[in-house]
Amino acid sequence: MKHSKVKDLLNSTKTNYEVTVKGWVRTFRNNQFIALNDGSTIHNLQCVVDFENTPEETLKRINTGTAVALTGNLVESQGAGQKYEIQVTQLEILGDCDAEKFPMQPKKHSLEFLRENAHLRVRTNAFGAIMRVRSVLAHAVHTYFQERGFVYVNTPIITGADAEGAGEMFQVTSMPLDSLPKTEDGQINYKEDFFGKHTNLTVSGQLEAETYAMALGQVYTFGPTFRAENSNTSRHLAEFWMIEPEVAFNDLTDNMDLAEDFIKFVIQYAVERCADDLKFLEGRLLDEEKQKPQAERSEMTLLEKLNFVLNNDFKRVSYTEAIAILRESTPNKKKKFQYLIEEWGADLQSEHERYLVEKHFKCPVILFDYPAKIKAFYMRLNDNTEPGKETVRAMDILFPGIGEIVGGSQREERYDVLIEKMKAIGIDEEELWWYLDTRRFGSAVHSGFGLGFERLVLFVTGMTNIRDVIPFPRTPQNAEF
């Protein structure tokens, strides 16, 4: 049976015609009024049941969560709060829902409770809105790059390379863990494993994407990545999605231009297409803010924060300048920072990044030219830097409320310099022979960046815990569902 979406009916320009809708009951009042939602919109559609001519046994089966098909006339509503309603002439129950056991009752639930019921939480208004926004943002990512001639590349999920050099990777093996084959010197014999070598789940598709940029010019990846970092913070996941463009012939300035343009595009795309969901999420955030002490409340509403990014040029500041600002800042001098800034070379924390954005510059910030010792081996070493204070052509984009949201760099295109950097941190040349080949055969200046998709969704929806913007979060000690 063909049926209409609730969203389309609520936006209808005509009335007094027969429609069929299918969805789930949000509430059922007075044995007559069904609030129906099918996931197409944050709004419910009121459906008025002819209870006098509906069997009592059928009415008793209608509970929050019940799946139903309703046919009737779409008419202008006589009640307040809704434009249209359906005068139901035919009601079919598609799936019963046990009212006593169904956890998603029409009341306020804690986010922790909803995480424990991640398979059902999307039936709430908040998570329905979050996931619709997430879907639109994903479409915006592909739209941006496809409209600009980028080639979408699917880089490997299983890899033998550690792109970040951090070693926090999930190992992939088909060998029996209770009887691992060993070499003569007692080491694990990976030659007997499925791939014949030590392999892991990828932390980034960047290195492979670079090889494709050296042939296709401009490429991007958008896929799952994994970090075995034993972190239980509100900003970390063990499994998440990464957006990683790589562009041949782009230097650091080009890279910053691309990142700023891209991130403004996808936010604007969501603002224009998710108005109802964002308005709801803004109201939800305002209610949460009221529970906080005055000093901890945000100075901007959700939509003000999004427009703050859209309407401001991103301030570009060198790491060295930022360190000087932070060292002389009031919270640093009064020891209000948890991590005090004492000398050049410090790795900036979220509190420092947010201070620069929210208090000092009062606009999004792009920091560039970081100390080489705190950045990855593949970032281009700046020429003519002071010994002991070597910097690389790195850049991070900092946002209000979240800190770093994008990290990128101009890549080190010089074969001899890259070899020396790899030797200095103990990366085996043979392990990345294919990556080094791109520096031997037609190397050129190129740049790219990475944007954690969940960080983006977190910012756009106003949520405060990254576990609430991915359908089924994977975190330490948690791989449920």
C-alpha cells in the first residue's frame, strides 16, 4: 500500500483528500488522538480515531511505540499546535508494542539511559533530530567535493601502516589467540597470519589518499577509522568516521582556504535543510543551560554559534604568536588553566584552544606552523627555522565550545627530508616503501586535512558527548549492539 510521509503532509498545500500514513505512535490520548511520527520530521501528525466505530480490542493495542497504518482525510486541524490532522477512517496495527516493557516512554530520559538503549533511542525527538542532521551533513560532504571535481577514493580499512605513528591501533588477525605460531626466536610469526604480515584497523586513509592525489590531482576519503586509545572522555570514540581530502599542488595557504570554505559550506547546508531539527535541538540545549550555574552557561545559542562560524573569517595565527598570547593571558597568570603554558613547544589543550577562539579573538581560529616535535612525520618541515625550534607546515582549525575540529598540513614532498624524519622516530623505510615512492616519482607540493565527522556533528547539533552523535558508539569496555 502506498503511503505519504508525515513531513510531506505537514507541508501540504491542499486539504480534504484521502491519505495513508504509516509510522509509530508517540502518544495516544483519550482513546481518540494519536500523535504519529514516521521519522521524516521532528513534528508529529495528529490523527483523530473514530473510537465509537473502532473495536475496543484494537484501541487497547494502541500504545506508545505501536506501529500503525492509518487512512483518512487530511483536514485543517481545529486544535491548537498543529496545522493539519487526519480524520481516520481505517486503522491497521502493523506491530504491537508492550507498553509496560517499552523503555522509550513519552517522558524525559537521561542521556546515559538512552545510551544503554541505543537501539531504541532514535525513536526520541532528540536522537531523531541528531541522526537526520548527521545524514544531511554526510550528503553535504559529498556534494561539496563532487561539485568541485574531487575524486572519491575508498582507502583500506585493514592496513600494515600506522599513519599517525602513535601505535594505538586495533590488531587484525585470523590466528588462534590461544596457540599463536612463533618464530625460532619466540616472536609471533605473522607470516602465518591471513595477510602474511602484522596488520591493523586503519587510523587514517591519508597516506593512501596521498598516492591517489599524485595521479588524480584532488581526492577525498570519507570512511570509518579506529583508535585503540583507552580514553573515556566525551570527545573520543574507538570507531569514528573521517573526512580527508588530499590535493596536489596545494600549499599550506591553499589548504587553509579549502578547509575554511568546506566547513562553512557543510554547516550552511545543514542550517538551510534542517531548520526544524536545529530549532528543536537549540531549545533542548537552552533547557540544559538553565540547569547550569550562570558562570558555566554558554554565551551563544546553538544557531548563534553556527552563524558565528558562517559569518566570520577564520583568524590565522601562528603557533608562536598563540603561545605568546596564552602565556600572558589572565587564566594562565592566575593559574586558572589546568595545563599552564610556560614555554614554547607545549602541546595545546582544549582549554587553550577555546580561550583563543571564545575570549581572545572571538572568531574561529586557524593555528599554523607548529613545533615539529609535537606533529606527525609527514608534515613539511619549514625552512630556515631556529635549531631546537623547528616547525612544520601544520594547521588546526579551532571552534567555539569544541576546540580543534580540523587538523591538516602541507605534506613533506622532499624524499631526503622525509627519510631523515622517519629515521629520527624509528619508522622502517621498508614498511612505507610505497609511500616513499611518491616522493621518488614525480613528487610535488601537496596538502590535505582531516575532519572527524562526529566532531562536526557534535558542533552542529550542540550535543556535548560524542557518543550521542553516532548510532552505536564504540568506547573502552563497550561494544554493545
